[in-house]
Amino acid sequence: MPTDRCWRMLHMAVMCILVHGMAAMTSDWSATIRAKDEQAAMTFSGEFWWCDCWNTTADEGEEMAECRCKGAGLLDVPNNLHSGVQALLLSGLGMSTLKNNSLQPYKNSLQDLTLNEMKNLERIETGTFNNMKHLRTIYISEAPLLRVLPGGIFAGLTDSFLSLRIMRTGLEHFPDLRDISQGSIMHMIDLEANRIREIKSNSVRVKAYQL
């Protein structure tokens, strides 16, 4: 029978193997831990998040790539999603700032952007939508800490941009829409259930079917 001392030595040896194994995996774990079936992920902080991508069929019958990311452990937009993603849904992320380079990996394909249940989101940087030539819709909802959008936030959008919906946020000022292209008529501008108290002069120089 092994003695207590032998058991302790064996336990220490096993722990040593595990520690060395974890050290070898650090570069992978610091990014994500993915499950084969759910593509689930967990950061070292203990917060879970996951992303998945799939092909879907648009109303026009065209196939498009759609990606969805969810979870408070995700503090920025992953830069390794489907390279041709056209529709991106970010839900319940822990980020406080949408950085001006966060969407740039998808600037040549992204058409529809949705930010939902972003309870920590306080800021969207100027330049976030630069070079987004194909972007046609932005939908932001359930972001209570988002109180203001900086001037020039929509600079770089083209005639492809058709719909802006910002709902149930902490927005206190009407966003400056002067940078939205004057060459087309937008389908919708919806700013329902915000905290808007002021509309600055000349901030609404845009045409829309529904405002």
C-alpha cells in the first residue's frame, strides 16, 4: 500500500504536469475557450461569451453571411469573424466603448449592424463608420449609458445607408445627421424612447420617408 508520503508526492507530480500544461496553453486560453458544439467561450474573468456565423437568405433571395456575438465577457468586436460578414448582431457585450477600429475588419462587406442590450456601452468613437461603404442599417437599443453621439459619427457613410434606429438608450441630444449623404432619401430614422432634451440647429439636414 502506498504511504501518505507517496500519495503527496504523486499529487505534487500531477499538479506540476497540469501547471506546465496550462502554461503551454496560455496563448489560446487568453483569447477564447471554444466548445465543439456551441462555440462557447469563457474569459479568465469568469464571464462567458460566444460568437457564431452562418449563411442565410435575404428578402431578395440572395445568400448573405450573418454573425452573432453575445456575452458580457466580450469587450470588443472580434476581428476574426467571417471575413465577408454582411449582418452583425452584438448582444449583451461588456464593452464600454465601440472603438473607431472595431468594425474596420468588415468594412468591405458589412451591411446591417445591430447593438442590443449593451448595458455598459457609454461611447461610440468618431470614425467608427469610416469607409463602411455598404452599411445600410444601424440599430442600437437598450443602451442606458449611451448619452451622446459625437459630431461626425456618421461621416463616411454613403448613399447605401438607409435606416438609423436608436431606441431605449440614454441619448440626451439629437444626433448630428448632417454627415449622412444628401444624395438619397433614407427609409427610416427612429429615435423612440430616448431621453432627448435638445435638437441643435441644422442637425437634421436629411431626407427620410419616416422620421
